[in-house]
Amino acid sequence: MRTQRFIATVDSHTAGHPTRVVTGGLAPLVGESVAARRDDFRARFDDLRTFLLHEPRGHAAMVGVVLTESRIADFGAIFLGSYGYLDMCGHATIGLARTLDFLGLLKPTEGIASFTLEVPAGVVTVRLTYEDGDVAAIGFDNVPARVAAVDGRIAAGDLVVPVDIAYGGNWYGLIAAQDAGIDLTPAGVGHAMQVGSALKGALNADIEAGRYGSDIEPVDSILFHDTREEHGKLVSRHLVVLASNKFDRSPCGTGTSARLAQLVHRGTIAPGQRISSESVLGTRFEASAERLPGGGPFACVQPTVTGLAHITGQHGFLLEAGDPLPHGFLCR
């Protein structure tokens, strides 16, 4: 067998959502910052992104991480998505931390290991807590999150719903699930992706038309949410829709950060109050946010999100000479 490419990875899942960390087979990247190295990767190696994340080796929901050097943090990370690149990814940060521990690259002291991570959105701090030598929890202090607009309205077909817009490392349209007729269970995912994709397109058309001002970027996802109290603690259940065929299996780390900013802004929670964010699978992150100065009329917060990832495999992906689909494929 003649091979044209070999890429080594360690795979994990964080509360149900996959992360694929590249551990070998990639040429060095160039650039003064991680954002610049992301641009270098995109210019020279974007076919590697689709090779690893698209079918037949991956699927629409797969997320990749490329480790790189950083001049301002302990590590640098580039986040690869099936349709592009992410400035920040919370579940993949947790998955990367678990992978670094699995590879023996972290040295815990008194049950704690920590490191800083430069991502295109900024620098985050990551902490691992150990019990009896095993990783028990992984938390990160995210880049600042903020509310950018409240009480907007989106029209998609016959559906008109209220929306808030917030940033948590990526941009989100936040919509109450009940307003959109969304069932936050696995059985409701197909309908949610269809509705969420239409609402995302309508909201981004409004944003690009300037209806929300000039400092708001097109949203990456629609986050459907519902809240309840459980033993005196707020539980925010989430279903994040990225595309018509893509949703987040986890509660979503950057989405949780955006949701925290919304909850603080609306006075639903106090700064520092801990909540649980929950996925449609019932998996959870624990989260809280401290209010930061600035933000104008809206809340700006420092989010902390804690979860756990589990290793699912070590892989060596091959490209055999003559493969008719060398770059992979996705069907929407």
C-alpha cells in the first residue's frame, strides 16, 4: 500500500462532543501569534482540516485541535471546525487539557495542574483537578463574554421569535426554546437544527444589514435555552445549532459563557453565582461569571466553565494513493 499522508491524533469527548487533537504529521506553522499561525494553517493545510474532520474519517460535528507554540502562553491551540475555524472552543479546550494529561505533558502538584493557552480569541487559563491520580475536573477561565443586543426579533418563515445576541468566544443568538417550539431532548434535535439554521440565516442577514449596529459580528450559532431550579440551583439547558446538520452534543463552553453574560445582564443570576449548564444528553458543565467593568449598557463578564473529557482513542489516519476522496466530504 502506498500512502501519501499519515496524521496521528488523540480523540476524546467532552460531555458527548468530540475533540480530535493532532499529535503528529503536521509541518511547523509560522506567525507571530496563534491567530497568525491559524491563518498560515488555513492557507497551506486546509485540506488537512477536511481530511481529518469530514467523512469518511470524521463527521459534521467533529472538532479538531492543532497544538502550536505561543510567545505569551504555555501552549497555543488552533480550533478546526467541519465548516471553518473557531476563535475559541470550550469543549475542545477541555478535551485538549485531557489529552495533554494523557500524553504526560502536564505535571500536577498537590492534585492540581494548570496552564495558559493562547487561542485566536485571546489567552485562557486552564486547570485540572486530580483525585487519586485521575483527572476529576477540568475548568477554564474563558475570554471575556458580553451581551451585545437584547430584545431583538427574528422572522423566519411563519416564525417570529425574540433574540438576544452575546459573545462568549464565539457569537450567539440566544433564543428561549419555548418561543421557537423547540424540544430540548434528543428527539427534538432534527427539528431544532432545521429551525435553528433558518433563524441563524435570518439573524445574520439582519446583522449584515446593520440592524444591530456595527460592532456585532454574524453569529456562529443559535443557542436554544430553558431554565429550571434544581435543589436551589439554576440549571440552564442548551441546544446549540451550528448548521442544518450540526449541533453541539455538550452544553457548549463558549455558548455557556454567552449565556452567563445574558443571565447576569438580566439579573437572573448574581455575579459569582454558580449554575449548571446542561446538554440535551443530560451531561453538564458547572459555570459562573464575575462582572467586569465596561460593556456600556450591557453586561461584560469573566466566565469560568468546568467539565470533564474522556479519551476515546489514538489514531493514525492514512491517505492511500488513489483514494478518490482525498479531502473527505460532507452532505448537508
